[in-house]
Amino acid sequence: MDFKTVSVIGLGYIGLPTAAVIASRGIKVVGVEINQHAVDTINAGKIHIVEPDLDIVVKSVVSTGFLRATTTVEKADAFMIAVPTPFKHGDDDSHSPDLSYIESAAKAIAPVIEAGNLVILESTSPVGATEKLAGWLKEARPDLTFPQDVGDQADIKVAHCPERVLPGYVLQELVSNDRVIGGVSPACSAAAVDLYKTFVRGECIVTNARTAEMAKLTENSFRDVNIAFANELSTICDQLRINVWELIKLANRHPRVNILSPGPGVGGHCIAVDPWFIVDSCPEHAKLIKQARLTNDAKPHYVVNQIKEAADQFKRPVIACLGLAFKADIDDLRESPAVQIVEDLAQAKVGEIIAVEPNISELPGSLSDANVTLASVAAALEVANVVVILVDHKEFKAADRSLFAKKVVIDTRGLL
Ligand SMILES: NC(=O)c1ccc[n+]([C@@H]2O[C@H](COP(=O)([O-])OP(=O)(O)OC[C@H]3O[C@@H](n4cnc5c(N)ncnc54)[C@H](O)[C@@H]3O)[C@@H](O)[C@H]2O)c1
């Protein structure tokens, strides 16, 4: 397929870099976004998220006219859907995938799609979601044919191509990572490969849509299970008075052992979310995957109790919490265990709480309303008697180690 215009639906952490990189290859990209502030920011050549070097690329492709953002869908040769796929918290503690954003995106593009178009689902999705997307399109456009009915002969091609970039390295990884491409039919896969080949230097590996969906979920579940092992070790070592960091270093000397690092929990909207999509689809069989989720979700509570114990030594404890993001050197606070820990501490009124997050300028409402203050690392360390390292941001790694002296330090990342 030849692509003159590509439409990217959802200009967030994934959609915006993808749109910018495709535009930088000289293809006209129209980004569709429901958030007017994001649209205005992008059209001004600026960005509304933190991602290294993305501002430079966006400025360049907007100024040359290859990228434009809008709130209304327009015709294009290909549509790439990069909208959120969170889970729904059920009353019974179930975690079923929320496909409403994909459904809205499908209903939005349906009126403008034409025979010959390619629709790609990039959002991380439960098995079967791409077929559902094709179904929503078909429902809205009975005048067109779709691959679930007529295979390679369909007017519209539909494929899933999960994104697996690492925040902080998105621009490099968008280009260098291998891509798993799962078409609803072989012709859908072939068309999707044509599109990705316009900007991907990695290999484009073809499979079917269900396997592509499961591949992404499997990658993140693998990480989650392995982190759960490290987190479980960290609490066991704490009870047995063993330094878990030293222990893991020693065990990893074994040629076939590679234990990951423990932390305050598992955050973000991928590893903490995607395993639930597998659990939801096969609850009877996904027992280890579910337990890993529960183990990782329990870790923030364990850290809160450690902090409470440490704070008990002081009459008026001042607690500096270093880091709120879900991982180092990004501004993304979604599903962050660090945020959960600070919220729980504030709610428990353990003492004065100072948050340090160099990547944001304003605290989220849940924290500012709870009287948590935002400060620089130097200011916080000057007044705190308990210091909790929740994220290994470069600013904390670079901080003068003598500032930690005479403090009670809870180092959930092994930074010190
Ligand atoms: N961020 C990552 O590192 C990452 C990595 C791999 C996969 N993913 C997956 O990619 C998908 C998108 O994630 P993200 O981090 O970019 O989310 P995001 O929240 O940063 O961006 C999604 C954007 O879509 C917009 N949106 C929602 N509904 C829309 C609609 N109907 N039309 C147009 N715009 C709409 C939102 O306003 C938002 O700006 C998710 O499925 C996520 O799991 C994310």
C-alpha cells in the first residue's frame, strides 16, 4: 500500500511520537485528539507530555506542515488508533478491560473510512479486541466489506500492532524495535507491514491479530511475574534481616539466574494493567499471573508500614518522599505506586509530607488536597527526618550522599 495521509487517533504518550515520526518521513499526518488543550499545544509546535527530544521533532513536523492536530476525524489512507485501554474495577474485585475508548474511536472514524483504507489498533488490547473493532466498523458501515467476513478481499483492512516502546526512549525505540503485526487476514498484515516499514528499521513480524494481542500481554505479564518474585524476596529479606540488593547481586552471579530489581510496587498503565486482561479472559488458568499482580499490588502497603514505623521514632516526623512517577526520569504518574504510598501516608496523617518530583510542576489534586507539598530535593532533604526513595530519578542519583546522613532512609529502589 502507498500512504499519502495517515490519521493517528489519540495523541498521548504513544500516538504523538508515532504521529511525529511518521510525519518526519514526509507523510502527511493528521492527529485526532479529543483533548483541545493537546490539539492547541501540538498545533503551536509544542508538546503536552514529557518525552526526550519529542519537542524538537514535533516543532519541526508542525512547522513544515506534515503534522496537524484536530478534534475532528478526516479521511486518510490509514488510521492508527492509540487510545487508552484501562481496566474497570468491578465490585467483586474483578479487572475487566475497558474497551469504550476503542469503541468511540471506531465510531468516530467509521463515517470517513473508504474502500482501500487500513485501520490499525495500536492500543494494548485483550485477545479479541481487534475483531471487536472490525465488528464496530462493520456495524457503522454496512456498505463496506470487512476481513472477518471476506478475508483478503475486504474493502477495509484491519490489523493489531501493539506498541512496546520504553517511555524516555520512545523516539529511538519506535524506529529500532521489532514490531509484531497481526492482521485479521494475511492481506491486512501485509498492508500494515507496508505502513510500519515507512518508519521502522526493526523487523516487522507477521502473525494473526489474536496472537499479536496476546504477545503484548505476555511480554508485560512476564515482567510482572518476575518483578513479583523480586518484590516477594525483598519482604522476605526484610523479615530475615538480609540486604536484598546484596542477595540478588550474589544470586545473579549464577550463570542462569537473572533476578530483577524490587521496588515500591509496579506502576504505569502497562505492566500493572495488561496482566489483568489475561486473568480476565482465563481466570481458571491464569493463577500465577494473578498472584503476581496481587503480590506487586501489596508492596506499596508494605512500604507504607515501613514508613509509619520509621516515623514513629520522631515527635513531629517530616517525611520526604523522593519521586512520584511510576519509573525513573519520566513525568507519568499513572498507576504509580509512589503516588499511592504518598496518598496513603497523607491519609494516615503520619506527619508532614513533602513530595519531590523533578518532572512535574504541580502536584495531582489527590496530594495537594491532602496537604502534601512539592519541593526540590535539596529543600526536602534539609528539613526531613525520614527520607523515602520511591523512584530512582537521575536527580536523586546525583544528590550529595552526605545529605542523607543522619536521616532514617527507606530505600525502596536500592539507589543508595
Ligand atoms: N505509554 C506507554 O508507554 C505505552 C507503551 C505501550 C503501549 N501503550 C498503550 O498505548 C495505548 C495508549 O496509551 P498512551 O500512554 O498513549 O495513553 P494516553 O492517555 O497518553 O493517550 C491517549 C490519548 O487518546 C485520547 N483519546 C481518548 N479517546 C479518544 C478518541 N475517541 N478520539 C481521539 N482521542 C482520544 C486521550 O485524550 C489521550 O490524549 C494504551 O492502550 C496503552 O496501554 C502505552
